[in-house]
Amino acid sequence: MIKLALFNRLKSAGFSHVLMSDSPRWREKPDFVFFTEWVGGILDHVRYPAELINDLARLEMDVINRAWKSGVSRLFFLGRSCVYPKDCPQPMKEEYLLTGKLEPSSEPSAIATILGIKMCQYYSRQYGTSCVVAIPTSVYGPMDDFDLERAHVLPALMRRFHEAKMASSPSVTIWGTGRPRREWLYVDDLVDAIVYLMDNYDSPEMINIGVGEDLTVRELANLIAEVVGFKGDIIFDPSKPDGAPRKLLDSSRLSELGWRPKVSLREGIVRTYHWFCEQEPYR
């Protein structure tokens, strides 16, 4: 989702030679490299922790090291908010990194991502590599992963409510208590922030990308059900993991640079559901 949205944005901005790949084609000697690798949700972390930490760490090390060796003008590294401690003060400031224990359900990708963050900072310090390291809040939008084995909570809820509506199911059961709070960023806003930072931020120090407000998973479920048109009962299963109790980013550094998100959560969910309904399996 993020890769394709960024690809489309760069092409529309006039960049004539944009390559999209899991690993850049270094023989092309790119001027800019965007590392935007994304991983699955809680279920993926429970089932495949070894693969997650191994694959993500190896890819990060390869991309960051090769970017330095190839002399790229700038490297953009997109992290994820699971790098912050489980019981992190809210909203989460950039300086809270490595100040507490991680959330166990997302620890594999968090550890790998922290490795990537520190590599960018160390390469910048030692070799002068120009890096931008950004931590976005939870991202959603068209082209998201709606596979229930891998999806994050918002696309997973959207698909489950849609299928329940189509099957006239009386209820949908959701993992957890519904009490955790999450912040949601529409993918086009994230891409806009990435481009903005590449133009206006020149530091390897982490910078958060968020919207400044959050809501509970229960509230999110009710909103998605309303947009989808599911009118059955929503049941929460407290025997299943919740994840971190709250993940609200402090994005004041980015706000001070002059960037603001444009798409509200409801509008973003509406746009995403329209795209979802146009896809062959869900028509």
C-alpha cells in the first residue's frame, strides 16, 4: 500500500525514473532511496516471529549499507510506532525510544526496526549519510492488506464487517477488549508527509508522523460498521490479546515544520471502503 502510493506520488511529481522494489537496483545508482517496508498485524507476530525479525533486519541492513556505498543523496527510513515502550507516556515523544520494555505482541518487528533506526543514525554520524528517519502512526487506505491472516485491525475489521453484511450474519466477534486506543493516518497523508520531510527536514533524528488524536478500537469498530452498513452485534473477546493500551504520537516537531494531515478518519474510511468494494473478490 505505502510503496505503491509513494510510487504514484513521485511519478505524478515529475520524477521520470522511479523504481519500486523490495531491494533497490543499485546498479541504477539512485539519487533517493525510500525504505517503506511494512509488516503484518498481531496474528503474524504470534505465528511467525522468527521470520519477521530475520527478514526485516536483513533487508534493513542491506538497504542502508548499500545506500551508503552507492552514495545516494538521501535515504528515507520509515519505521513503525511499535518501537516505543508498551507503557510509554502519552502522547509518545521521539525521545521516549528505548526508555522501557516493548509490547510483546509486536516485539519482533519493533526490535528489527530499532536496529534500522540506529543504523541510519550511526551511518549518518560516521559517514555523513543523509538520512530521514520517520515514525508514522497506524496507516490505512486503498491497496491495504485485507488478508485476515496478515491485516492490521482497520482493514481486518472492514473486511469482516463487509463479509458479515453480505452473509446477513447476526454478529462479528473481535479480538480483545476494545479498550486500546489507536491513532490512524490515511495513506495519502503519509505519502504527503514523506515527501514534505525529504524537502524540509535535514536530520537523522527521529520524527513522528501522526494526526494528533486517537479513539478506542471499540469506537473504530462502530465507525467502520456504520460506513460498511453492518447492523449486527459487535462482540469483543477479552481472552485474545489487546496489544499496547495506547499509541498516540506526539507530532509537534512535524507540525512546527508546517505539515498537517488533510483527510479525516471518516472520510478516509469511506474512500478505503469504496476502493475495497471495487475489488474483484468483494464485489
